[in-house]
Amino acid sequence: MTTAGTSRMEITGNAVTGAPCWATLLTHDITTARDFYGQVLGWEFRSSPMGEDWATATAGGIPVASIGAVDPALPVAVDWTAYFAVSDSNEAAGRVRERGGTVAIGPVDTPTGRATLAADPTGPTFGLWEGRLVADWQHWRLHRPWWLVLESADPFAAALFYGAVLDWEHREGEDAVGYEDDEIVLRDHGHVAARLRPRDPRNPALHPRWNLIFPVPDVAEAADRAVALGAERLAETTPVADVGAVLRDPDGAVFSLAPESAGL
């Protein structure tokens, strides 16, 4: 979950617990994935403490996400996964099961913490992370390199599930969860960290999922480059912008692009 050669801070308290804190892409070919996302999103890569089967993506020197090789022995699909910080991964995994979700993997010990891969009762997958965060966490949480939106058949039921699993009901003040414009909004340190909203009827082919949305200066240019590199364009809109793109990368992982001006 972390990059090499920089200091870290440990997760402590509810100010961090429950907030999106990292993202990973599991893929069959790291070299090809690095080349694809490097060209589409302008990312650079460096080694990861997770080992030689992992790489950390950076944008402007800021850690963005990890790319790792899929272990054929694990029941894990090629896809992007957002991770939420928890103070106790065993307790959080137990709450997932108690509330009808599924724990597919974990908690698993890693060099920098403990990771869990889970799914909510309606299918969207997500991760739980107990461990060290990126350096300068306060800056990262205010300037998140990607946006996170759950498209759900029942966002209120989803909010109840995630609220219980991630302890959202105890967040207060600038970290509160609220209802805004027909969406459930999670705020972290006063800024929007995630949105839960009804599925977009314009994208009927897309299953309910946590959407990782990467802001880019020019959506058309980035999307065209992705398609030229072997991606498939699935939709012309995203949960945060009418001008955007939902894409499936050459290995099958789904991600979205939106204009930098769209915001979350």
C-alpha cells in the first residue's frame, strides 16, 4: 500500500478510520499495465515494499496507486479496488460478514500492514487496510489523486452497510456522512472522500461497483489514447461528469476518466 524510501505515519483514530486511503490494480502483466497507464494518465512508477510483483504509481511525485500481479491461486479478478482505512482489520472483516457481505481474502499480513478484500451484499468489491499510509497523509487526503463513487441499486442500504463496517456513524463535524443532491456523501477532513449514488440509467451494461475516476486535463485525448492501446470504451459519461469515459483496460479492469474541472 505504500511507496519505498519515504517515511510513514500509522493510522490512528476515527479521523482516518473509514476513509478511502489507497487503490490497487491487480493485473496479469505488470509491465503492460505500467506502460498502458503511464501513457494514458502520465504516471511514473517506482518499486514497492510489497515486492517485485508490485509497483507504485506516482503523478507529479505523489503516490497514486499500486499495481500488482494476480496470483493464479487466489480467487481475485483483474480489477481496480479502493481501500478504506480501518483501525482493526479483524473487527472490520467480522462486521462485513455480520451484515451480509463477503470476505474473499484476508486479513493478510503485508510488509506495511494488513489487507482484506471484501464485497458488499449487492456485489461491489472493496478493500480494508490496517497499516501505514502514504507520506504526508494530510496533503494526500485533501488532494486525492482519484475520485470514488459507488453506483448502487440502493445507495441508502449501501450506506447503512458501509456505515456499520467502517464506523461512519461515529464520524462528526467535517468528517460526517450526509445526504446531498440525492447522494450519500462521505466527507474526510472537510472534503468529499466518496459518494454513494443510484446507478446511472445511461450505463445499463455496468454492474453496481465502486468507480475509480481519474481526473485528466483532456478526456477525449486520454480516452482515444487508451483505445489505441487496446482499451474498450464502455460509456461516455461518469458518475461525476456528463463529459467523461468509462473504459475497460486491455486486461479487463474497468476505470473512468473525468475532466479535472468536474471535481468530486
